[in-house]
Amino acid sequence: MGAADVRGFDPGDGRISTPSAGRAAARSVGAPAGLPPLAPDRAGPDPARPDPDRVDPAWSEVLEHFREGLVVCDADGVVRHVSPVAERLLPEVSPGRPLAAAGLAVLTGAVEPDGFGHHGRRLRIRRVPLSGSRSCLYVEDVTDSVSRADALLAERARSAFLAVVGEKLGNPLHPDRAAAAVVRLTVPTLAEVAVLVLAPRSGRARWWRATRADDESPTVDSGMLPAAALPPAIVEGLSGVEPHTVDWLVDQAVEAGWLPGLSAREVTARVVPLPGRDAPAGVLLVARRTRWYDDADVDLVRAFAARAGAALTTAVLYRNQAEVADTLQASLVPVEPAEVAGVQWGTAYRPAQASLRIGGDFHGAHRLADGGAVFFLGDVSGKGVEAAVFTGQLRQCLQALYRVESQPGRLLKLLNDALLETTQAHGQGRFATMVIGVVRPHRDGGLSLTLAGGGHLPPLVLRHGGEVETVPLSGMLIGVVPDPRIGEVTVRLAVGETCLLYSDGVTEARGGRRGDEQFGQDRLVHVVTGCHRMPAPALAERVEQVTCDWLAHGDHDDIAVLALRATGPGGRPRRHLHSVPAVPDPVEERTSRP
């Protein structure tokens, strides 16, 4: 076979070494079919007069440095030449024997593109036809390249899995939902059964389990166990130590009833702590019956556990902060006024930041020992949490002071002194506007209101004839100067008349057609005109609704409304639907005139 007969061969990786004299030559059978001597090197200085001292290398020396092994067969399929590399990779192939006699179907059948396993190695064969119906097989050892490719694919799969884990575990901010997501993501990539046990609280521990049958989606269930009933391996994991004795983990999990449908003899398991802030947030038990957890699997489980621990720690921290915020908000949210005979209360409240449910406006009423009540509505400077905290301090001061002083003017001055002391001690520059009043019922069913103003908007009075009066109440801000000027006025309400208090979130609401026009007090008076038949709750709700319609979902300040209506002794408030203002009946008006 001449050199021109070999087509498409791979010259190898380019590495050249000097062959030793003791190295075996390539095996060939039959002179005609053997490899001829190499032609003289064309790179010499004069091809017509070759150098007599130059010796051409043998074919065995050339083929031995090929990366691929070479097997040459004649037209009858008989092996005529086997290179040293092919001899090492395919010891079953011998010159002079048919290729089929080697007993390897892959040598005579269809070539597998991914190669085949042979003697612990991964081989790939490339068949090339030669002239005269002969053929040549190139055999390459791809064990290392396939191993590197498999390792790269495995690493990509692990990275993709951890990326999905990070994305999925970044959403739930509730510990229960986060725990369910952890075990759901574990199956089936890491285990057939996964059990997550959170750190015990109040002597009890919550656990979640995910199981998978065939190709179905994982099923998640949960339960509660006393801390004393947890398996020893779980207790050891909760202390931050990963159990190293893994042969009894399965027995403990089976005894706890966490591995349904699996027997201890066919299952392997691992327990990994989930890192937390000061102590583990929990432990993760993974179990499967397919194969043992090797070092790469354990590293992947630990990486998953680190992400799961971070997600659970964040969820627990968020839950604790939410509980504290809910407790504080509940103490700062305005309470409904106390019931007083002959008085009907109506309130409306909408904070600027709806998510907080608290703001800087406040209102309320407290019953007095003589049968009357002290009521108030105010607005502190600022918005959000800081304003709400200052509001809470003001309400606490007021709740303590009204028990020793019920006269509105003096009560407002005492409140001013208390706020000055508080703000100066904390270095704050907070102030408030406020209206404090005392209501006392009369025998005729009417009400007597004594109002004191501290820089707040003047109240409105809805008379039984439909007209609206503005109470001439003035005064200075509360919490600014030691001895502020406090305005005081007394108002008499007959049965069916209402006094309306409101914050500047109503009059200063910006909206309308252009979106920047203030609602104003004139519009407020126009809105409540004709609403004298409305119960106090309906009137407060109407003011809030009209203000919000004016805003058209725009930003706004805190909105607070307090209405009190004289209902008379034993009076029952009318139903909402029967108290909506209607067009006056001319006949009724004529008959009712004197």
C-alpha cells in the first residue's frame, strides 16, 4: 500500500519523539500488502543527488506517533497491518486473521459516533475506504476527552440547578412557603425523598417532606414534632455538625416515618445542616436508592443547603420584623370613639402610605365620668413611620392627661408642655395641629360642644335646615412654644345636627382636571351641604370618598375625618340608604311652612 492510498488520515497531535531501538515494529502480513519504504524527503538541498548518509524512517516509526491507531484490511476483510497504538487499544485484532474474528461487532458494523467502551477505555472508530476495495480503521482513545466533556456538562448542570434554586428561593418571604420550596426543589435532582426540619420553636419543630413517584411531580406534606422526639441525627445536624456515620441515618429516618415506600436496605441518605445567622436554620435529609452519594453529590447538596439556609434565614427575619411591625401598627392605628349616650360618631382614616396602615393624622374620643366625652382630631408634621411614632406619643400623653384635666383649653396647654419636653429630649423638631373638644348631652337631646384649637382647620357644623356653618376657632401650633395662644369656643347642636372635624389631607388634596388643583374648604362646604340628614358614619365616608375621587389615585397626605351627630336620648341612627340627600319635595316644603 502506497502513501497515496491513505486518504483523510489524522496526523496526530504534532508531538514528535525519538523512537527507541527496542520498540516493536508495526505488525504486517504479506509483502505486497505491507507498507513500502517512505519516498526520499523532498526537502533536501538537491533532489537529484540525495545524501547517502540520510536514512529514511520506517513506517512503524511514523505510525507509532499517531494519536490514532491504524488497522488496514484487504478486500476480503483480512487484517494486513496493525499499528502499535491499535495493538494496545485492540489486542483482539491480529494480522492475518479476518477482522470479524476479533469478536467486536463495532469493528464490522455501523460506526457509533459517540464511541464504545472497551477494557475500561472509551474508543472511537473512523472507517476510511481505500483503493482496491481495501479499508482502513482509525481507532482513537477518547477516554480523557469524554471524561472532561462529561465533567463540564455535569458542572454546567450543577450551575444551572443552583441558578434555578437561587431564583426560586428568592421569592418566598414566609418560612412555611420557603421550606416547601426547598424540599420541592430537592426532588428529583438530589434525592427521591427530601425532609427539611426547621430549628425548634417553643419546644416543637416543623418538618416538610417531598416525595416523588415515577415521573410525577413531587408531593409535599408537613408535620410537627416535639423537639425531644427528633431523631438523633437531626439533633446533631441542628447543632451545626454534619453527621459522618451515615449507615444508621436511614434507620432513623424509617423509624420516624419519613421514607414512605423505601426500605432501609436499598436507600442511601445524607444529613446536611442549613446555615443560619447564629445557629443552623434547620437540617436537610436527602435519600435515594439509585446510587451512593459521592463527593461531588455531597458538595452539590451542601451548596444547595447554603442557599436554602440563606432563604430560610431571610424568611424568618422577615417574619419576625413583620410581627414587630404588625404589633406596633396595631398600637398606633386610630381606635373607634367610645360610645356616649345621645352621640353618634363617624370616622374615616386613610394614611398617605397605605402599606403602613398608619400615619400622622389621628382622632379618637374617651368617655368622661360625668357622662360626657372628650374627643380630638389632629395632624402631626411629616409622614410615614416617624410621624406615626410621634402620633403615638401624643396619643399616650393625651390619654393620661384627660383623666386629670377635662377643660379643653387647659388640656391642650398641658399637652403642649408634655410634647415640648419629649421633642427637646430627643432633639426632634416635631409639632402638631389639633382640635380638642368636650361634648355633654342635654335633657332636650341636644349636645353642648366646648372646642379648643391649636392651629388646626376650623370645624364645620351641619344645621338641621341644611346650611353649613364654619366654627370660628383659631390657635397656635402645639409643641412649638412654651405658652401658646389657644382658641376656645362653645357650640350647641340640636337633635339631628352634626359637627365635622377634618385634617388638611382633605382640603389640601391636589387633583381635579389638571391634577394640581387643591380641593379647598369651599368645595368641602359644597360637598357637605345638603347632607344634614346623613348619619355621622355616612358623612365621614362621603368626605373621604369625594376627596379620593378628587385625587384620582394620586399621591396625598394623611386623611382623617371625625363627625359627631346629636341623636337625642335613646335615638336610633337612620339607615344609610334612607339618609342619602335627595331633591326636596316642593309640596312637602309648602305644607311644612308656618
